[in-house]
Amino acid sequence: MQHSARLYENENIFHIKTILSHTIEQQIKIIVNNKPQMLNAIGLVLEKTIFHPQGGGQPADQGTINGFPVITVKEDKSQLAIYHFIDAAQINTDQFQPGMPIEAHVNTSFRQQCQRSHSAGHLIADILEFNPLFNIYSAKASHGHHFPGEEYIKIELRTQPNDLQQFCNDLNHCIKQSIQDDLPVSCFANSHSIRHIQIGSSARMCGGTHVSSTRELVGCQVTKAKCSLKNGKIETTIFYSSQHANGFP
């Protein structure tokens, strides 16, 4: 099986022409009016893809393939394949045959929202783990949910903040300073070919899409924090918003 070259990992490309590698027919779960339902879909594997699949706390890119809306994009890790799903009811099977030319477009606005959301989550985690102001907490990030409008990260703390509002205020002060510092955001692969995202001098494993500089996160802010005791550790949920960011000040 031929696997897709993942152009989204290293380049901001929103339109490509490529070749269809192969297809599958599969039922996928979608949400309609807040209720799950199954949909018959065709999954397309492309020689090259600009679509980020859902995973790592980031939603799938939105867009079209040969003019048809892409419902979702999923990675089959067992086969290292990325499937771009299209509603089977909208197409004839002869419209997508292996070897056919494909034109793919990614929704630029939604991708940029996801980039801001994901980079903001990393920045907040980096501040909590590495900024001396928060050393008392021995913070350790566990995971994030980088869906625009639903954003949060989970952090384990050694001690609970006495004043959660002040804790959030301190975080927002550090976020604002990091944005003003215009820290570069870059990706690299380590000696084991594992992809990392680096913000300033801090790096962590990640396969998602990101901004190129913290200056693109203007307006990002923590909105609230909640603490709970879980397995003897203080699990803290940091809710944030990156969608005030509309570019450079």
C-alpha cells in the first residue's frame, strides 16, 4: 500500500494537485444536531496530502477534493494511511478511481484557527512547566483539546493554587509577554525521526499544525482553571481562548 506524503507537517499549503492512490468504503460516525449517526462514506488515500487528520487533540482539516466536501480525515495507524472521507451518496464510484488526478483544497480560515489553538495550548503548557514563576507547582502537561471554541489543556500539579483567579492572571501575564517576545515556532525531527514542535527554547512531541511565531497569538488568554484530585494528583484543567487572535497588532 502506498502511503501519503504529509505536506501539512512542514509546509503551509492549502491547494495541491496529486494522484488518487486507492479507496475504501466505510461507515463513519458523524454528529447531526448534536446526535451521532452513521454515514456511508468513501475514504480516499492520496499520493500527497495537505489535510491534517483528526488526532493529537486537533480536529481534522476542512476542505474539498475535486469539489466534493471532505467530511473528516482520519489516520489508520496500523496501515500508516490517511483517509479523506466523502459522503458516498454524493458521488459515483467511477468518479474516484486509483491513478486519477486529484485537486485538493484546505479551508484556510479553519486551518489557521486550528494552528492558533494548538500553538496556544503548547505555549500555556510550556509556561507552566518551565517558567520559574510556576516552579512551585512542578507542572506536567498530560494532553490538550485544541478544537477552536472548546479549548483546554490538562496539567498535573504538585500543589493546588491558593487563588485560581490569580493563577490565571499570572498565566495571562506570561502569555502576553511571550507574544510580545515574538518567539519563533518551528518543527524538527529528533534522532529517532519523531517530530517535535519548538516554541522559543521549549520543544515537545507533536504531529499537529502550528503558527510560525507567538506574535500570531495576539489575544490568546486563559479564561478559567479547575482543579480536581485524581489518583492522588491534582489534575488541573486550563480553559483558554485563542480565537481573539486576528493577526499582528
